[in-house]
Amino acid sequence: MSFQPVFAEFWEKVKESIADKTYAKLTLAKTIGDTDLKNIYVRPVLLENDEFKLSIIARYKTEEIESFHSLEEAFFILAPYMNNPFLTALLFTTENDITFKLNKKRAGTITEQAPTFKNASDVILEMKEKGL
């Protein structure tokens, strides 16, 4: 069974948390083996014209590379990293922490836990204030 439908369901939760203004951050972690790419962090940003984008920071052993993308583009950029090299995606919201995990058979599961963060991302709070 493919894990992509479960990851798409997880991404819907990412979109909901941004729409509901509860999004804190998203992290891709737990690599398979020793890889050059260590983590990917996804944070919301507002550009000068109040345009909403997601900052995707790929953290390698020796450098960090940041790029900016729309919500839809971010899905297509992040999805290929699941299972190669990452096994886990962690969505932190003010309501709960949502974890997408791949097991040894590469079946995807989504679990929810109590929230780690009490406040949404500063950018999400700023968007709330501006009514964006």
C-alpha cells in the first residue's frame, strides 16, 4: 500500500491549521541512514506586499538552503522527501501536534498528541491581526 494518500491527508491538516490560524511549524525528520540532508523546516512568511508564502529551509550537514513557495507548491516540493530520506513529518499547531510516520513496511500513519506550542507562528498571528 502506498503512503501518498495518507501524506495527502496529513497535508490537508497542514492547510487547515494555516486557515484556522493555529499553525506553529512543520518539520521533516528521522532520516533513513546517514544522509547529507538532516531536516527540513517549514515556516510561514509574509513578503513585503503581505503575500503569504512558506519558507522551506533544508538543513544539510554543512549548509542551509532556504526557498519560498506557495502552499500548493510546498506540497509538491516536500512529498518526494517522504520515504527518501525522511520517515516522519511533524506538524505543530496550538491545538495539537500531528505526526505523519512511515513504518518499516512504508505504510503511513497519522497520530495526534497534546500541543507543544501555546502560540501560533508570529507570521500567523500577524496575518490574524491584519485580517489576511
